[in-house]
Amino acid sequence: MADGGSMAERVRRVCAVVGVGPGNGAALARRFARDGYTVALLARSRPFLDELERELPDGRGYTCDVTDEAQVKQVFARVAAELGPVEVLVYNAGSGTWGNVEEISPAQLEAAFRVNAYGALVAAQQVIPAMKQAGQGAIIFIGATASRRGGARSAAFAAGKAAQRSLAESMARHLWPAGIHVALIVVDGVVDLASTRQRMPDQPQSFFISPDDVAEIAARLTEQQRSAWSFEVEARPFGETW
């Protein structure tokens, strides 16, 4: 994505973060707000959005279920009308049921696909036209190591994330020539959340991935020069076995 422009121009830039929760989503919103973006905050439920709106003067929350195509289209139309065209889209929505192939149901597999890939496609399609018209933009996916390998108990989650990764790569090949930087951050490790700390109280700080550091990677990806764009970047604690 091209650099440059006055501070006033930077303030008018819009970043949409899809999947805003207390971990990576909130960190991404805070990071882009700090860079001068007006941030559209998208999540399924309202309470955390209200809290983040109070924290970020240039943030505006929108409830959105990414598995509902009509709802995604309506929300992004509102974002464009109320805030302006989206210059950066960060797709952080992701979920999946844990279980092996004998334990999961077809509905659980479909749900993982719809959150990780279907919703990503619909969201991206809402912002691509304006990005192509501007000749620049960035679409960043927050992925997972499961996209590369199907663990015994990640039959649904891995399939959903693998579909997301393939979609992102296809989008990158198609959209890079139009000036739109599509990239994927592969998160390999346990994100530092109150819930994960509670489940793993004996693990040291170095065991966890900091959401702020994942957000830093996303921000840096949008600043890369076109002659040396990255598609896939890994985020992994230095002590992680891989």
C-alpha cells in the first residue's frame, strides 16, 4: 500500500476489523487507531464493542454475524456511508469445534467453514471495488497453523482455516496486480487472554503470543513497499517448538 499524505489525510483513512474481541481483535483496533485510522469494529455481540468505542474516539462498533451474507453486506454499506471507503480490512473472525473426525458433525464442519472462509469472502467482496478504484488497499487475514496441517482433534477447525488460507492466496494472486496487498498472518501458539491464562496458570509469559505483537505485524504489512510484499508471515513465541 502506498505511503504518503498529510496527517489530515491519514486521519480520514478507514480500517475495518472483523471479529473484535478482547484478544487480537481489540489489539488490532487499538493499533490502527493509533496510526490515525477511523476504525470500524465488527463483532457478533454488542457489550465489548460499547466498551471499545468509549476507549477509541475514532472507533465505531457494528454488530455483524459473518455467516449471514445479507447482514455483512448491510454493515459494510453502513461503514462506507458513515465512515468512508475501507482502506484496510483485517479479518480476525475465526472459530471451530475441537474434535476428531468421528466426533464432529457435518454441521460443525460447515460452521467452521462459514466463519473462517465464507464470511471472509463476503467481507472482502464489499471492500475490493473501492480499493481497486483507489489503486491501493490491504486485506489481512489472521490465520492459524491449523491451516497447514490437520491435527487429530482439529478436523473442523483445520478444514475451515485451510479454506481461509487457500482463499487468501487466491485473492493475493488476483489482487496484488491491482495494488491491493492481501496477506495472511499464521498464528502458531496460544494467544495471551484471561481465559487462556486461567486454563494454563503454570505457563510463563514467554509461552503466550501477545495480541499487541500480532497487531504490530498487521500494521507493518500495510506499510510494506510494493517491490517486496509478503503474503504469509508467521507469529510464534520464540520458545515455541515447531
